[in-house]
Amino acid sequence: MKDKKENIEYQKTIEKLEISIKKKKRANKILFILLSSLILGIIGTFVIVLLNYLVSSFFK
């Protein structure tokens, strides 16, 4: 009887750990997407400004 209670407690603990690991993975994915979109936005802005400068200097 004691073994069954311990097994149930272990199963609950394992389930809680699995849920927390899944949440952390999801948070890491979201952070990675946000960081990569920020970097791509900065690069895109730099490219647009550079192209604008090149085009404006070419047509002077």
C-alpha cells in the first residue's frame, strides 16, 4: 500500500517536471523568434537606409 502511494507521488512529481520543461521550451522558442525578428528588422532597416543613400547619391 505504501509503495502505491509513493509511486503515485513520484508520477505526480514527474508530470509536474514534464509540464515545467515544456513551458520552458515554449518560452525559449518564443524568445528565439523575437530575437531573430529583431535582428532581421535591424538588418532590413540598415539595408533600406543604405539603398536609399546609394540611389539618392546616384541620381544627383
